[in-house]
Amino acid sequence: MNERVVRRLDSPRAVSLLASLYGRGELASARHRYTSLIKGIGDLVSQEDPEQGREKSAQIRFFTAPGRTELGGNHTDHNHGKVLAASIQLDVVALVLHRADKQALFRSTGYPDVRIDLSDLSPRASEQGTTEALLRGVAGELAAQGLVLRGFTAYADSTVFAGSGLSSSAAIAVLFGTIFDHLYGEGTRSALELAKIGQKAENTYFGKPSGLMDQTACAYGGGVLIDFEHEQDPKVQPIHLDMESFGLCLCVVHTRGSHADLTPAYAAIPHEMKAVARFFGKSVLRELDRETLLAHTAAIRKVVGDRPFLRALHFFHENQRVDAMQEALEKAVALSGTARSAALMRYLGLVNESGDSSWKLLQNLYVPHNLNDQGLPLALALTQAFFETPGKTTPPLWACRVHGGGFAGTIQAYIPLEYLDAYKTLMESVFGPGAFTPLRIRSTGAVELVF
């Protein structure tokens, strides 16, 4: 281990950066994590190049890309709708050294090594769903833009657990783009450009038909309202978010449901929404309005079907809800006293409405072929029952909704701080230890950290 690199973690700048990323209460664990990564890349470089390992370790560069949480706009982005999202403290951290050759080596704690030759950047069907696909895909997109790439050696660790709806694949894709851009492109690409590169890699190489929301939220940092009316040029508006100042903990509960074989279920949502749009000669639902949809209910049922109609109705309700959520949040931040409480209650009410709409209209809480596995509805029902105990005359402010793509994985909940321990105990008694994860909004997106 290079002690000079470790000592960089104790500089005032490093302490300030780590505190902004993870919170002052997590400084010790963050330092331990980064120290372990420094040792890890030192060992890796020594294996790769024993003669120059010690010299190269002094050139280590630090990169981070956060996961993201979707706050509103469930399944609206792919039909050019609006989304409210935020980056979180859970992230992928990579310690990186440039290479003179065309090899890219990525080692991540707990996973097999990923190694690709950057001389061949064509998509491979055999790599779909893998980190190799994301690495090759991001490199391929950058090369297509004219960036002359060489390789890198990276040692990484991720706290964005897979299957959580926190966008682990988007975080890794944006991380790769940030690494290549800073190593060989002078770090000139914007957050939106890196997000688009990550999305193309996920769509074309990884095989995930995702919209641009995940990558955009991971790349930007902080709370953002993203308007995808013009998909290739979305409007991104920063939103102030600090749930602890409202006396709330934003969290997710992992219901342990399997994501195996769910790709057709995810793909059906944009497909069915766009089928309704095509009924009107349009390409996406953003080109229509709710009143037009309702005026043609009978014909849509006959030609397209009931579920596509309901999913389209969800789109219009959810799209309007994002604007209302933004307005309520801004009022909650700006006001005080009873006016602030009223605005916060309005926001949480909209969160619950979003959850109800995903459950009833969008229908993405479970798959029909596996009716005995309904972890998401169970977690939502338990959350509601926890706060709506008979006899409570003034129930606390709370909210919950499905999180991410749905069908399996996590719910999102806003829990009053005084109820946090009891709620965690309940959820983990049902879904197992570690099912409950508190989230913290972080203001920093995908960046190189300079200590």
C-alpha cells in the first residue's frame, strides 16, 4: 500500500469531500473503504506490472458515480414525460491508473475481473447483461465520437446494490464514461453528454431498454426535475432536497424479489404506452393529452386493449403529478410554520398517489405468471398498516410508493425520524436483515475526486 496516497485522505479537502458525499457521521467508514481500495489497486498493479507497481501507485486517480432514487414520474421518461429524481450517497468508487496499451481492466470488490480489448468495440450478444457490455459499450460510443482511447486499470467498490431500483448499471456506465473522459478527453463532456453515452451503452450493448432518466440523475447529482419532451435535449432543473430538515428519512425496503426473466415485463410498459400513442397516429404519449385519451376509451379498449389504456392513463396522471410535487417541495423549503407543514403534507400525499397509480393503473408491482410472489404490494400494505393503526387520532406524515422499474425489488418510503427504528425492525422481520436502507441525497454526481 502506498502510504502517501492514504495520507491524502486526511487532508482538509479530502475530509470535506468525503463528508459531502457520505455525511460526517460516515467519515470513518468512508475512509476505511477508500483505504481498502488504495491497498486493492496497489496489489492489482503489482500483479499486472511488478516492476513499476510502486511508482504507478502514486498516480492513482479517484472517481465516483452515485446511484439514484426516483421520487416521481414512474415510467414516464420513455414516453417523453417528466421525472423527479435525485442522486444518493450509495455509489460506485473506482481508483484508476491510465495505461499505454488498449487493455481496460476493471476489478470490483466481490465480482470477477472484467477485462476487454479496446481494439474491438463491436457489441457482443454473449455479453448482454454484464459489466463487460457496459465497459465496451461506453468505450464504443466515445470512440464513435472521435475520442482516441487507451486503457486503464481500475479497482472499484459499489454500495449500489443490484436489483434495488437504485440504478446500479447506470451508475457503472456513467462511471466508465467519466473515467474515459477525464483520462483521455480532458474532462470536457457535460453530465448530459455522459448520461446519453451511458444510455446508449445500456440499450445497445447491455440489452436494457431504459430511458435516459437513470443515467441523467446519476450524472448530475442532487435533486433534479428532468423534462424529456425533447428526448435528445431534455431540460434538467435542480431541485433542493433535504428530507432530514423535514424530520423525515427517505429510505428503500428491498423485498428480495427476483429480477430473473423480468425484461419482457419491463419492455411491455413502453411498448403498450406507445401502442396507444400509435392509435392516434403519434409516436409517444407526450404528444397527446388525458382528455383525448378518455374521449376514445371504448375504441382503445377494442383496438389496443385495457391494460395499455390504463398504463396510458397512468402516464398522464403521473406526468402532471411531477409538476405538483416540485411545486410542493419548493413551498416546503421556502415557507415556515403551518404553511410549510401543509406543503410537506401535499408533497407526501402526491407520493402516495404516485404509488397508488403504479399499483392500480401501471400494474408494475408483480407479474401475472407469479402471483404468489408479491413482495412489493406486501411492503406497501405493511407500511400503510404501520401508520394507520386504529386509534391514532393524528397520524404522522409518511408516504410510500414502488421504486424504480417495479415487478420486484424495492419500495420507497418517507418515515418520520422518531418511527425509524420501529419501522426498520418491522420490515427486516418480514424481508430479512439488511432489507431496510436509509438514503441521503448527495449534491455531487459522477466526478473525479481531487484530494
